[in-house]
Amino acid sequence: MEIERIKFEGYKNSIITADEAALLFENGMTVGSSGFTKAGDSKAVLPAFAARAANEEIAITLITGASLGHTTDSDLADANALYKRMPFQVDPVLRKKINDGSILFIDQHLSETAELLNNKHLPKIDLAIIEASSIDENGNIIPTTSIGNSATFAKLAGKVIIEINTSIPNNFNGIHDIFIPENYPERDIIPITKPDSRIGKGYIEVDPEKVVGIVFTELPDSPAQVTSIDEKTAAIANHLIHFFEVEVASGRLTDSLLPLQAGIGKVANAVLSGFSKGNFKNLTMYSEVLQDSTFELIDSGKMDFASASSITVSKACYEHLMQNFENYKDKIILRPQNISNAPEVIRRLGIIAINTAIEFDIYGNVNSTHISGSKMMNGIGGSGDFARNAYLSIFVTPSVSKENNAISHILPMVSHVDHTEHDVDILVTENGLADLRGLAPRERAIQIIQNCVHPDYKEQLQSYYERARLRGGHTPHLLEEAFSWHINYSNSGTMKNPVSVEHR
């Protein structure tokens, strides 16, 4: 029975409906909700609040771990229920309102949100909603498929609502490792020395006096949309696999590599799946999200252990995991995102970070968030946490997109910078790989143009660089022409043959 999931007697009289929980929201509140890349999110209370807001003038600031699943962000945006949103999103309806200014959005490094809350650099959390599989004898929360910022929300919130999700097996425990660093200046090291280090507790502590409601739901996580590997993503994966084989042959890495991190999406999934080929073995992962490819590698015997903050997988993989959970219990771990993405730990473990770019320029600067410099796509996520602190910082992207290759993803200058050239080691497209380690800007430009640029744009980009080089500078540019590719696309629908400005 549902009530059996509540082992703390003090909560058994606190069961309310989602609609009743929605009445606890007040206009202008700051609300923290569990949820990280569609996993472990509020599936009852936030949708009920969206329905209420559709008929009332009420809006909140909503802070989560990352994106929410199902249509929750869309429903909240459509109902004008959001004043401000942070730190990450992927929803098209919400994205449109962010870009037209209807909803304010703060794009944050995912490791920083909990820190900013704890340091009182953000408003106090008035209300927290946290998904649980069960509640233990002391009133503490056993999480589900993500941790995200939930532990911090539970600690700092004035009031807490717990959503118990009965679609999650009642034995879904033993994989959570909840560790909250001390406040400054008493903070000690985070004692993680390998991906399978366990340093915390298996539950989220919460003061029972703050719990104002228990809501039951049985809706599973939104499934990840796993796109089949296409010719471009396969080529990117093959370039990277070859690169790692050379690193092993040179003695810089062993055939176990170093702990892997990969951003969400089809390119990252393709790259990780590629590790099933070749002689790699005893791989480990220290990342944000466990995707289908993670479990494929575990099942194939190539990967020994994987650490992250959430599990975001396809429906088939989700069902397989839930039915065979005991087989994975000693091979995976979920942590708060300020631990999974902690710069200290990333640097200590020597992470190999693989993330996706929207575009990059001839000197290695990467834009991973904004279309044409101003329109938010999703957000920086954890890519910055990993890129700056990784043993190897790798960014991947197809070299072109749109009909007739109208857009080049390698440009004279990126329209928005998320990751500077100082934090980028390797760039990969379907055309090839540019190893930027130890190269000065002029050397980087040569490598990137030779190896990564699509043939349709190589001569055009080479011309830009040669004319800029003649003008001089440590990082040569023609400022009056640097954004002409973006301008030409906006005006004519293609980046090909933008109007050149005569060199002076």
C-alpha cells in the first residue's frame, strides 16, 4: 500500500492532494524543486500549481537542478506562473518566453546554484518540492532518479512538500550518496578520490517540522529521446576513439583512460557508445547524467562504475534498469550536483570531459548556449564546471547544419563565449579533430581550419584568417568582418560568401 512507503509516523497525517499542495504557493515565492534533466522532478505539485496559475495572477521564481520532464515547464510558462527560472532548461515554450523577455532566466554553472543559495547570494527558498521513493523512520527522504539540488533545498527551505512516487520500486535505494559541504570558512576537502568513493548518507535529511504535505504520484520520469547515430555523429565518435587510441599508444593514458564525463544528447551518446569498440576496459565515469550509453557500457563489461547526479534514459533502458536494479546497485551512484560537478573533484580525478558546442571559432572559443549571440538555447549546464577543470576538455559539434549547409559551426569569432580558448583542449567535427594542446592562437587557427571546417567553408575561413594575420596581433581579427557570417545568415539565409570588408 502507498502508506507503507511512509515509515515516519509523524507524516502519516500530512497526506494531501496535489491541488491542496498548490494552494501553499504564494505570489513572489522562491520555490526549489527536485529534478535534473527530466529525472526525479515534481510530477504532481508543480503541474497542479500551473493549473492554478492559469486562472490566477500568481508567479514564482523556480529553481531546480536542471530541466524538468513531461510538459511541466511548458505548462508553467503558458500559465504565466514563472517570474524567473534557473539554472537550466530545454523546453521550447519556456525558451520562447525567455527570449522574448516574458520570463527572466539565470543561466548558471550547475555546481554553483547550491553554493549561491547557501551563501545567501540568492533569495531564500520559501518552499521546496522533493520527489521521494519513500520516507525513512526519522522522516528523511529516500530520493528517486536524481539528486540535483534537492539536499540543499531541503536544508534551506522554510517549508517542504514531499512527493512520493509509487512508480519507483520501493527497493530503489543504496545508490544515493548525500554530502553537503561545510559553510565557509570551516569548509574541508570533499574526500572523493575515485568515482566509487562513498562519502555521505543514503538519504536527504529534512526537519520534520518543515514538512507541510505529503503528495503521492505514480507518473514515471519523462523518457530521454535517444536519436539514432547518424553519419556525422558516428564520424565524430570515430575521430575521438582514434585520438584516445593514440593517447594510449603514446603512454599518456592507459586502456582504462581516466574517468569520463559526457554532456547530454545524441553526440555524447554516440561517443560513449563508441568506447564499446577497441581495447578499452575497466572504464569509469564521473559525470552529471547517466544515459543509455552508460548502461550499455556497464552491460558490455567495458565500464566498471559510473557516478552522476541523475539517470536520464530512454523508456526501454528505464524499464530495464527498474526490473534489474539489484544488478546495477554496486555499479552506480547519484550525488548532489554541487558534488558531481565540484571543480575540486574534477581536477583531482583527472576527468576527460566531452561536451557539445553550438559553434566555435578559429582560436578555440566555444559558444554552447546562444543562437546568433542573443537567443538562449538551453543553458551552459555543467559543461563549464568540467571544461575548466578537466584533464582533457573536449568539445564536439557537426561542422555545418541546415539545408545546403547554410550554417557553419566554425566561425571567425563566436557570437557568445561560454568557454574561452584557455579552457579548450580538443575540438571535433565529422571532418576531423584539432588537438590544441600547447598551441599559440595562430597555430590553433591553422589546426582548426585544416581539420574541422566543412569543405564548403574552408577557403572562406582561410581567407579571413590570412587577411587578419596580415593586419597583425597575437590573436588576429578583422573586427569589422568578424560577425559578418552571422549577419549574412540573418540577411540572406546562408553563411556562404559573406560580404568581405576590404583589408586596410
